[in-house]
Amino acid sequence: MVLGCANVANVSATKRIAVIAGDGVGKEVIPQAIKVIEAAGAAVELTSFDWGADRYLSDRVTVPPDGFATLGRDFEAILVGAFGDPRVPSNIHAKEILLGMRSKMDLYANVRPVRLMDASLCPLKGIEPKDIDFVVIRENTEGVYGDLGGVFKQGTPDEVAIQEDVNTRKGVERIIRYAFEYCANNKKIDGSPQLRVLMCDKSNAMTHAGGLWQRVFKEVAAEYPNSKIETQHMYVDALAMQMVRDPRAFDVIVTNNMFGDIISDLAAGLQGGLGMAASGNLHPGKTSMFEPVHGSAPPVAGKNIANPFGAILSAAMMLAHLGMAGEAQKIEAAVLDAVRQRKTTADIGGALGTREAGDWVAQKVSSR
Ligand SMILES: NC(=O)c1ccc[n+]([C@@H]2O[C@H](COP(=O)([O-])OP(=O)(O)OC[C@H]3O[C@@H](n4cnc5c(N)ncnc54)[C@H](O)[C@@H]3O)[C@@H](O)[C@H]2O)c1
């Protein structure tokens, strides 16, 4: 079912999922994720929304009136592909849909697990899967992505462009607390505990915002005196280098919107590229959204070559979030098998197309 703005009755314990494939490769990878969710026998009811560039170009609607309210009211989770289309040079639709969803639905925690499935996927030498298993927790509603600022004397030699960096006490505190709670309540893949929360900023140069992050980090850490959680701090430039030199050094990294955006792409490079990276946009107790980390990849789109695993792993993350841990584990195990047996797209060494890689994983899931 494809709806501009759905109205779904609250009927059963079946989880209601809104699906927004979006643009470009999003339209190819999300059908693979759906196939795999169905193969896992997950108790879900999926409702597709046509938000994206095609819809915007046909009727100039980015988000229908009441769109976010509908998502929050009628669905337990949202599965998203990607947004961005060269036919809409301003990318206004992407901004209003994706950034709108994150800020208007207050999905303040962007959780990006970084796990290496197979040594062959990592560009670093001598690194094993056990060496890369950490998570980037990115503040998702503030910082420099809040679109505050302006341009003065545009188009003249005296032009001034100002982009404000907004850091609220509430926003900084809740994301740092989320990171400590995540550390305390989640284990690593091998079952060992998460031991460290690292806060990353640039407080040596950005003293006002950085000062707030520093103070709040210390205050929230003091709320966990009896836990064994070790606290660490790094400037973002040093962290970028250290992630490449020794990715074993991390468990939970918490940072602001822009630094999180950048370092999680670097982290995706460590796990096999953007096609392998999954994420969740969360607000505990509210409808949350799950999406691959990658964008719409226009040069790759429409060729059946995009890697669907980031989308499939995002779907698994969503099912785990909704209490379907068994289904999520089946999906993750099937993707792991696909990686090990090279039943993948070419970006990670296989010879399958997007659909065929999705079919292989779905078949593996249904046979488990
Ligand atoms: N969450 C989102 O919706 C999101 C995120 C990032 C970028 N974007 C948008 O996407 C468009 C393209 O941006 P970009 O090129 O900077 O980032 P991108 O993630 O689309 O692509 C970056 C690189 O990764 C490759 N890639 C991406 N997804 C892949 C996949 N599934 N399989 C194999 N290779 C993959 C691309 O071919 C490209 O080389 C822009 O309009 C941008 O604004 C959207």
C-alpha cells in the first residue's frame, strides 16, 4: 500500500512500520530490507509512503500536512532509504523530510553501530572482526545542522555567511546520558561488557559549545559512580586519526551532530564502506526511525549495484528495538553468511546485484 499520508487503525500487537524508500538507491535497497523482514516472519504491518523527489516534482509536497504527526501517532517505527536527487538542486525535499523528521519528531539520538563482519572488508591491515565493535552516538537535533544563521550582502565581495552552532543544556545532557545508559545496558557482539564512554568535541577551539559539553559530560559521569564505566575525552581531529590507527580503543563515542556525521562515515569505511553501515534515530518511548547511513548515491542508482546490507541491517536494528531480537539475530547472521561466502554486491567483493544479494539473504533467513 502506498500512501501520501496514512491513517492506520490501532488494531493488534503487530508492530506498524512506516516505510519511506525515498530517492535513488533508497528505492532499490529498501525493497530488499522488506523482503528480508518478511522472510524472518516478523509480526509487522508495513505501510509505504511516497515522500521523496518524485512526489515533490509532481505536486511540490515534501511532507504532507500532518505527516510527522501521523508517523508519531500511527506507527511504532519508520524505515527510511535515502533522500537526495539531482533534479532538485536545493534538496529542499531531503531537508524537509529527513532533517524535519529528526528535529520535529525529536529523534535526538542517532545510534550508529560500527562492527566489522569480516577482516576482508577492513582497509586496515592486521585487523580482525573482534577489533572493531563500537558505536557512535550522535546528537541529532542541534549543532550546526539546525539551520540558524543567514547571509548578508549575498553576491557581493563583502558577503557574510553565518551558520550558528546551537548547543542547549537539555540537548547536550540527554545525549550524553543516553550514551552512558547505552554503555551500561548493551554488550559487545562477543558478549563482553561495554566499558568506556568517550566524549568527542573541539573544546580547545570552540570554547563556548565545548565548555558546555565538557561540564555536562563530567556531571553526567558522576551519576554513574558505581558502574565500571571509564570516561575518556578526545578532540575530534585526534579521534579521527586514532580511529584509523587503533579502532580497538573504543566502545561508545558520543558527540555532536556534525562531528558525529563525519566520524561515522569514517567508521563506515572501517567496516566495509557506506553500503554496510546501519543506523537508528531514536527517542526512547517515541516512534523511532531506522535508515542506512548512506545517501541516495545518484551515480549508482537504478543499476542494481547498490549494496542493500546497510538497509537490511537497519531493518534488523529496528526489529531488535521493537522487541523482536530473534528475528533481528537471524537477519544479522544471514548477512554475515553472505559476507563470508561473498554473496554480495561488488563494492564489498561479490558479483551479485542488489536484488540478488537481497534474495540470497532472504532465502537464508527463511531457512533458519
Ligand atoms: N540519510 C540520507 O538520506 C543521506 C545521507 C547522505 C547523503 N545524502 C544525499 O545523497 C546524495 C548523494 O550524496 P553523497 O554522494 O555525498 O553520499 P552517498 O552516501 O550517496 O554516496 C557516497 C559514496 O558511497 C557510495 N555508496 C552509497 N551508498 C552505497 C550503497 N548502498 N552501495 C554501494 N555504494 C554506495 C556512493 O556510490 C558514493 O561513492 C546527496 O543528495 C546527499 O545530500 C542523503
